Amino acid sequence: MGGKYYVARRKGWRGLAAAAWVVLAVACSAAMHWHLRQESMDRAEERLVSMCEERARMLQEQFGVTVNHVHALAILISTFHYEKLPSAIDQDTFAKYTGRTSFERPLLNGVAYAHRLIHHEREMFESQQGWIMNTMKREAAPRQDEYAPVIFSQDTVSYLARIDMMSGEEDRENILRARATGKAVLTNPFRLLGSNHLGVVLTFAVYRPDLPADASVDQRVEATIGYLGGAFDVETLVENLLSKLAGNQDIVVNVYDATNASEAMVLYGPPSLDNEVPLLHVSMLDFGDPFRRHEMRCRYRQKPPMPWSAITNPLGTFVIWMLLGYIICAAWSRYDKVSEDCRKMKELKTQAEAADVAKSQFLATVSHEIRTPMNGVLGMLDMLLGTELTLTQKDYAQTAQMCGCALITLINDVLDRAKIEAGKLELEAVPFDLRSLMDDVISLFSSKSREKCIELAVFVCDDVPKVVIGDPWRFRQILTNLVGNAVKFTEQGHVFVRVCLAENSNVELNHVLHGTMNGKDGKFESTANGAFNTLSGFEAADRRNSWQYFKLLLSDKESLLDELESEKSNQSESDRVTLVISIEDTGVGIPLHAQDRVFTPFMQADSSTSRNYGGTGIGLSISKCLAELMGGQISFTSRPFVGSTFTFSAVLKRSYKDTSGDSGRSLSEALPTAFKGMKAILIDGRPVRSAVTRYHLKRLGIIVQIVNNMSAGLKAFSGQNGATMSREKASMLFIESDIWRPKTDVQLLNCLRGLKNGQLSEVPKVVLLVTSEADKEKYGSTFDVVMCKPIRASTIASCIQQLLEVEVPERKENQNRPSFLHSLLVGKNILVVDDNKVNLRVAAAALRKYGAKVHCVENGKDAISLLQPPHCFDACFMDVQMPEMDGFEATRQIRQMEMKSNEERKNKLASCEGSTFVEWHLPVLAMTADVIQATYEECIKSGMNGYVSKPFDEEQLYQAVSRLVVGTTDSAV
């Protein structure tokens, strides 16, 4: 019992000591706290006094500046108006002067001048002025000894004209005080008209110029000739002042009119102060009026905060231990929080992966469900077009087929966007002919450009490699989107596609930015008739395609080439080529408010764009992503109602082999060489357009001389201009349609044709270049050939071949896709597996078209039963999504059967010497409407050899069959 009592007693003493220690610590802490608190209040008061005095001083200075400007205006009136007959100042002069100098009096909303008038002068004054003085109530001014009618006023206070300012009691009092003191006099505060701010009226007396500086009151009154007055916006003055100073959020400022000390009037600030804030400072304001008293009262918006030192210093040790405990607690809490966050992140990752899988499945399902019926629609339409139809029926079928292809293109764009967002879009690296690809893209829009009668042209610089390595299909996709938009939004002028090396573009851009082009200032050059030196003569948004800068890119500019060589020598990777492609149009342009969202998916300039021009707004977004995947970027320059220029870059590689003989990869046809060495004369007055035409002729090996009118062309053929071109070998004359003048040039053309038995051994063939199909019929009888733009090297070659009857070697067989496909597929046994009967009919008809023997089944199980080795099939086109057994599982079982059969046959043939073993391996191509990357990966994983998306066409069959079917006839032994 004693031990327990002792222990309890010790615990009690420790508790009392701890309590005493706590009480002592609290007392010391409280004393130190109040001491530090008082020091903090003293510093806050000093800061408040400093800020308040500073604001009061600046307020007086701003007020004084405005008063000084009014004083200067008074001197102006006394100098140029008093006793001047006629006066140099009238109402219009005063209104204009005060209006133009109002910035010197920003706080006065208007200034007016009232003339001092004695009663005996009233009748003559009103007669001279032509009006009668009124009171403030717009009544005739009553008889009094003295008047102050307003004769000059600023436009903002024109309502004061003709009013006698002496008719108002307070105004009269201000006038009398102002002329007696010689200082600016203020009224009681009131609400100003217009702004509804509190303000006062400033009155300033105007004296004769001869008033002495130490004049008495009587002398001032006698020398007074008039009065200047204006409304003073005190609220705006204080607000502008406070906005320029720091610390406004900490203090509250009030400005009072304290003339009546018992009832001070608030000019600025809240009407009452918070009595709970102890600190308040009052600064006196001197606005120059000896009869009125103004003051500024400043206080803190909130009580000054308690300093942290008042707590941390007295309880430092205690706080340190508390912080240590807090740190330990916070660390443990943080550990629990991080663990919980990791768990949530794993859940979110799982959900994101599941969402990505769901998204892929959704895209696959949507793609399949849309493409499957579209495959049937387009396939049946293709079969229908192969039958005998009337012109109307054929037109209907072709229109339906075109709409279906447009829908497929839209689906492809959406899927491309989804692949880009998922990071699963991969680029190929194959060699392709860049110039031929550019020609192919231009040919897609030739009919539309002819319909609109616009120039559509492409130009590739000479130093751009002929064959490059990259992804030609994605490169074509970017070009197709940009050129398609340019043609769609252009109703007149031109669409110009230009390709050059990035080094060329940089050098050209330097000349544009620094204006060093032959001393020009960088503006568009124009011809004598006002046209611009561009492709079509219309102004363009980017001046880099005007002749002034375009001529820098031509290969005969030696200075430019030297500059390019110096830049190329610094490149570390000689095989890499950075191309810059610009697509310029003279269309409607892009509105300024819409230019920041041009590359946003599914966004267009406005709601009318889709209605007027069509489109979904996704093409530019995809083009931007593809350009960035190619290591480049895309930008644009646009001016509303002038046009747009889109520029993108792409990093490719040089290729040192020709693609013309590669049947699997060739994207173009080889140009004939039979025209090499021929000579022609081009008559064109636009240098940019003539350079483009020369570029296409030069690709055929034709030497071109350019002249700008028919007379010069005739002289060039007759040799009168000293031309270097041999007259005997100049066999062609190309004329631009806008240069041709039928009334005069036809005579020159007849003269040229009349030289056959004279100076020329053979009359040249004359070709007219036009932009519309309608011009063919118009000029067909005058010229040998009328060629409709856009021109390409291949179309020029075909035209010249017919015109000059030149023998051109026939194209290789692989250029003729239908016959080549027929040679590959004729007699081949092909199994088609699809659960959709319509698709079966379409696929079977497409394959039978090229001579294949087709057998069709509707599910994977039937396919497996037919493909048990040995079998007679050379290839299998298999749908992916089918009931009972899908294409993936069917292909896996086919591969397992082949593997088992190959092992058995290998074991049997192992004992037979001299026997040749060939493995069973049937080419299986996925045939599905699902074209996303995940499905392609699953196809390869399951053992399929390739991928053909629905609806498939001749190009897809050509690519797939040429790789897989050739050489499979003896696939089994």
C-alpha cells in the first residue's frame, strides 16, 4: 500500500511540476507575445502613415496639374479674346482647342468660359450675341447688377451655353470668392452628370493681362473679365492614383470635405469606417481653396496580423518537439497516402488499359459493321457498272459509287485519327518517285480545276532527289488533303504546289525577311495591267511564290547554288533529305478569328463552311500529325479574301535505285525518252507559270525557249531575234490562252505557217494551253492541239506522241494492272471464307474477273474441312469476324494442321534419298472491314500472311496477290 501511495504521490508531484512549468512557460510566452505584438503595431502604424502621406501628396500634385492647365487656359483667353475686335477666339475655336487638349485635364469632364457682364451692357451684349441669357432653369435671366453668361464651352458641356452662372446662388458665391482671391474655388460635393461620381465644380477667375501680381481684392474684382469653370471628378482622380501604387489591397482610403467639421462629406471611399480596426491616420489635403478644408483618412482593411515571432520565439523548444512529432506523423501519413495513391494508380492503369481495349474493340466493331455493308454496296455497284446500262443508269450507279467511296474515306480518316491518338500509326520506308507522285495527286483534282477554270500546277526543284525513301501513301494523304482543300475553297486564280529542299526554303526565306532581293522592299511585284507576278496573276497570301522570290529556286541561279552548297557541307547526314512542300491558293482565305483552331479535329472556320463547301474538318488535323510523324511540321499563312498558303516539311532519305521496275512498290509510270533533244518555244507572259511549264517539258528532255508575246515567238522561229535555237529543229510552239489575241495573233500564226516553203523546212506544231474544257471547242480549229490544264509530263508526252507521230516503247506489263492480275490469278484455286453472302458474291466476282477459280464457304469450320492437307487451293481469303469460329482461330488450326502434316511427311521422306521436301503453307489473307492496328497485329499473330480491307479494289488485290500468290502453284508435293 505504501509503495503505491509513494508512486501515486510522485506522479502527482510530476503532474504539479509539469503544470507549473506549463504555467510559467505560458506566462513568459504571453509577455514576450505582447511585447512583439506592440512592436508589430508600431511598425504597421509607421507604414500606414507613410502610405497615407504619399497618397495625399500625389493627390494634391495631380489636382495642382489640372488647375495649372485651367490657369493656362485663362491666360490664353485674356490674351487673345479680351479687347480684341474681332476676337481671335470664338465658340468653334474654343470647342476644338479644349477638345484637343482635354488629355491635359483628364479629371475635368468639360470646361466653359463665362463672360463678366454689367447690367448696362446687357442689351448690347444680347444684341451682339443674338440670344438671351437664361438661368439654370432655362428661364430668362432676371435683372441684376452683374451677369456671367457662358459664351464659350467645350462640346461635352455645350448645354451650359447662354446660361447666366450668376443666377445660381452657390455658383454666384463661388464666382465672387474666385475673383476676390485669385485662386481656384471649389463647390460642395455633388453627383456629376454622366459618370454619377462624386465631384466638385472648379471656378477660376480670368483677369486682364495688366493685373499686377500683388493686386488687392478691389483691383482683382475690377480687373475680372470672365470666369472659367469645370466639373472635377474626385472619385476618378483618387481611383487612378491608387491604381498606380502598391499596397492598395492592404489599406482603405477615404477623402472627405471637412469644411463642416461636424458633418464631413465623403468624396471617395466607403461611407463609414470599421471601428474594430484601431489604426487610423488623417492627412490634410490642400486643393488651393482657402475657404474649404479637405482631408484623407487611411486605415488598414483588416487588423495587422500577429507576427509569427511572437509565438515561435518563446515556445521554440516546445514547437521544435511539436514539429518533430508533426513530421513523424506527417511522414507516416504521407506513406499511407502514397501507398493508397499507388493502389489507385494501378486501378486507373487497369481501367485505362481496359478502356483502350474497349476503344479498339469499339472501333473494330464500328469499322466492321459499316464496312461490311459498304463492301457489298460498292462491290455490287462495281459489278453493276460492268453490265450494259443506259447513260442515265450508269450515271446513277457512278454517283452512288462515288458517295460510297467518300464514306469509306471518312471512315478511314476517323480511324487514322484514332490510330494517331493511340500511338499505333507506323510509317513505311520504301523508295518512290516523288515527281510522279506529285503528278498523280494533281491529276486527282484536274476535273475540278477545269470546272472552276483555275490554274492547278506543281513544281519540283531540280536539286530534289528523283527517288526518295519514305511512306508514299501517307505523303500522298497529306498532299491530297491540302490540295483538296485548296481547290475546294478557290473559285478564281490558282492552286500552286511547290516542292524544294529545306535549305532552298531557308535561303529564300532569308531574302524575304531581309528584303535583299535586288534592292526590293519585299512587296509583290505587279505588271503594267495591275496583275501580280504570281502563277495566275492573282495576289497570294505568301509572297514567296511570286516571281521575285520564286526565281531564286531555279537551277540557273549560281549565287543561290553557291549559298546552298555552303549549307549542305555542314550537314552530318548526307542521306537525309528535308523537303518543304507549299500549297498556295487564291481562295477565300481563313478568317482571323478561326486561324487558331485550324488544326483542331472536326473544327471549321464557321458553321457555313460545311454547308457551302462540305467536309468534316478532320483532314488538316490528320495532316499535321502525319507531318510530325515524318519528322517535320506544318504551318500556314492566310489572309481573308486573298488566299492561304499551307507549308509542311518531311524528313526522307535519298534512294539510289529506280522504282520503275518494282512491281510491288511502283507508284507511277516511267516517262518516255523519245522526246529528248527536241526543242520548243513557249509563249507566256507570266514568268512563274512559264517556269512551271518549262519544268514539265524539261522532264521529257525537251529544250524550251520562253518568250512573252506572239511577235517574239514568230521572231524566234524566223531567227530575227538572234535566238540560239536552231530553226530546223524547233518543232513545237506552246501558247498560253491568256496571251492569245484572236484578232491580231491569228495573222502572226498564219505568217508563221506561211514560212514552210521559205525560211522554215517544217511548220511547227502549235499547242494552246487552256484551263477549261470549254476552250477546247472554242479554239480547236485554230490550233493543232488544245491541251487542258493541269499539265503533267505524262499528258504532254501523250499529246506530243500523237501530234508528231513519235514512236514510244510500250509500257511494261506490270504497268497494266488488270492484265498483270489476270496473269497471276488465271487458273488459281482460291477459297473465300465469309459469313456474309453478299460479301461472298462480291469477293468471288472480283477474283473471277481475273480468271481465278473461286470456291466459297460461310464459316471457319467449313474452311478447315476443305483445307485438310492435301488440298488443291493456292490461296485463301478469310473474313475475321464470323460466327461459330472466327478467322483467327480458323487460321491457327490451319497452321497446326500444316505443321502436323509437314512433320509426318518429313519423317516419311527422311528415309528416301534424293527426294525433295516442300512444306505445306497456304497463303491466308485477312479479308475484313476492321482496319485498325490491333486487328492487323492479331492477324499476323494468328499466322495470316497479309491483310486486305473491305471494300477491296484492284490496287489492294494487286499488292496482295503480287506478293503472295506468285510461285505458289507447286506449294505441295
